[in-house]
Amino acid sequence: MGKVNASDLRTGMILASDAFSSNGRLLLPRGTVLDEQHIRVLKIWGALDADIEHVSAGEAQQESLLSIPEHDLAAARQFVDSLFSAANLASPPMPELHTACMKLYVSRLQAGQTLSTDTFNWNPIPQPDNISKSSLEEFVNTDKGLASFPDIYFRISNALEDPSSTANKLAEVISKDPSISAKLLSLVNSPFYGFGQRIDSLSRSVALVGAREISQLALGVAVIDLFIGVPDGIISVRGFWQHSVACGVLNRILASHMQGMQQERCFVIGLLHDIGRLVMLKLAPQHVAWAVNLSRTTGISLYLAERTIFGFDHTDVARALFKRWNLPEELLDGVAEHHGLNDIPSVEAALCSVADTLAIAMGFGANGSILVRTIPPTIWKTINLPESAIEATILAAERQIHDITSIFLS
């Protein structure tokens, strides 16, 4: 017997032990012979996997792959192997991620999309031998427009900290900014939350989602609005935000599988994890192009290439900005440490690191990084999730990312 991913369950399989939902509710007893209804129940209730008699996870995955038409499977394999060419497939959970991506790209092929390994080709660009560098402080001070954060967020925070504040009061403060108001309402009514009925007021949104959670989402919207108008460079700004939204969505879903994690905070950490790179793109687009060139011609990670070109990387820029803006420390840690450089990363940073990798693996990699890198063992150990969470998270996110991107970038 073995743990089989929910996506690989088939009729006729027999449960070797009781099956539970993600919140511990008993769904099906040991000995149940699975039919379509049973499998649907397990998926609806968020079961990541099930213990199946006489079947291993590998055998179930192989059976799923064998059911795919050979032409589609070969095309997906060629693309995914190129995507993972810089990753160590012997390191958990990379084999699980590779298989999940095979299924994902097969489904996209069958939906009419095309896949081309030309995506991974790179024509080197001229790069000078000596590149002028400035200090981090000098660089961040280049744009006086970044000196302060939009006041609306701090008005929301002040209302939140007021003991006498109500949902109506907080909604009144948010409503002073029409852009943030409209996007928050759209988000609350999207598949991101999946409420069964239309939510037509901010006060109702605050009551349902939570005041602190709404304030964190408002922060994310405010940051995006702050950077509207940044011109495209070697990185498409819309593509950048699509990657960022994907990372936020994936981070939130991963967090939902862990007890005690604040899901909205994780969403905002994912949404803002590369904000320093957008600042770099705005202030020094040619330097960013050289960094991307160095990364793709040498194979090193883009943040390491940034250090070579700039003398610092995008997480350093984010740290400087967050401190200048006086944004919450818990957001700063998740954003600034998501590359896992600490020996013992925070759970928020580790989750964001995994979400970042999943976003690139799903093809939402327009942040300058196009190849999937190995998830560091310390990162995977820190979040302590079953490998089956990888595919479940990807499947859930695929349905949300495009909708939420359109909300944030409308």
C-alpha cells in the first residue's frame, strides 16, 4: 500500500486506511472501494492523497501518464525536461513537481495551447567589462517617488488599530480610494474566495474576510498601483505582475495546508516577493538586461547575477524600501528571505520560495527567471508538507491565477 495523490486515484482502488479532509474530517472509512463519487468527495474536501492497498504513488502516477496519448506526452515531456534542465530531479519534491508539470502541460496541449522549447533559447547581448555600481542607499534614493508609501494604507492601518473601529468604519476608509475599493470587491467575489453569493459592499467584505486580512490585501493593491506606468524592458511588466500574482495565489494555497498560517499575508508576501526587481527595472533597465544575460549565459540564478551587476540583489532593494515605507516586519521577512539564504528560514520565507518555484514551473516566469531551480532541502523541510501538496496546489491555482491577474491589473 502507499499514499496516492488525489489526482491519481482511480475507480476500483481500495482504501488501506481511513481518508480524512484537510481539516481532519473523516471522509471515507478503510476498506472503501473507490467509485467516481468517492473520488469527487475526496477532492472537494481537499484531501491531498489517500492510502491505497497494493498500489504505490509511483505506480499510480505511471498509470496516469500511460493514459495520455503518446504524441501529447512526448511533446509535454520535451518541454518540461527543458524547463527543469537546471534542477536536481533526485531532490524532493522535484520528482513530484516534474510529474505534476507533465500533467499540467498535457492538459494545456489538449486545450489547444502550443509548447515550444524556443522559450529557453537565449541570444547573448553585448555586456561591458566594467559596469558602474552605486551603493544600495544611493540606488534607492534615485527615485524620489519611492520615498513614501501611499497614505491610504496607513489610514487603513490606523483604523484597524482603533479599538472603537467597526467593519463599516474600515470600509469607509477604504472607499476613499476607488481603485483599491473596486479591486478588493472584485477579489472577494472571485474564485480566490469562492463565496456562494455576491458580496456587494466593502463592509460585508470586511466582515466575511476579516479586517486585518482586508488591510493586507489593500497593501498589495496599493503597491501595484504605485508602479503602474513602469515601461517594459527586458522583462514585460504585465508578465512580471502575472508571475507575482501566481506566486501570491500559490503561496496562499500552500499556506492553507498548514495550521495557523495567515493566508492573506502569505498571498501578499508572494505578490510582493520580487518588488525589488521591478524597482531595478524602473531605475536601471540596462543593468537588469545585463543581469538577465549573465544568468542565462552562465546558468547562475538571477539574484546572484544581480549581485554581480549591481552589487546587491532585488531582495536587498525590497528590504530597503519596506523599511523606508515602515511596512510590517512580518511581510519584510517573507519577501526579503525568499531565496532561502538563511540556514534556518522563516516558514513564510520558505513557503514563498516554494511558491516562486511553482510559479515558474507553471510557466508564470516572466520575472526574468525561466528555468525551474531545485527547491533547497532546508526550504522543503521547513514547510513540512507532504509531496502530494505540490500537484494539489498547482491544480487549484491554475483555476485562479488568470482571473486574479485581470483584477489586479485592470
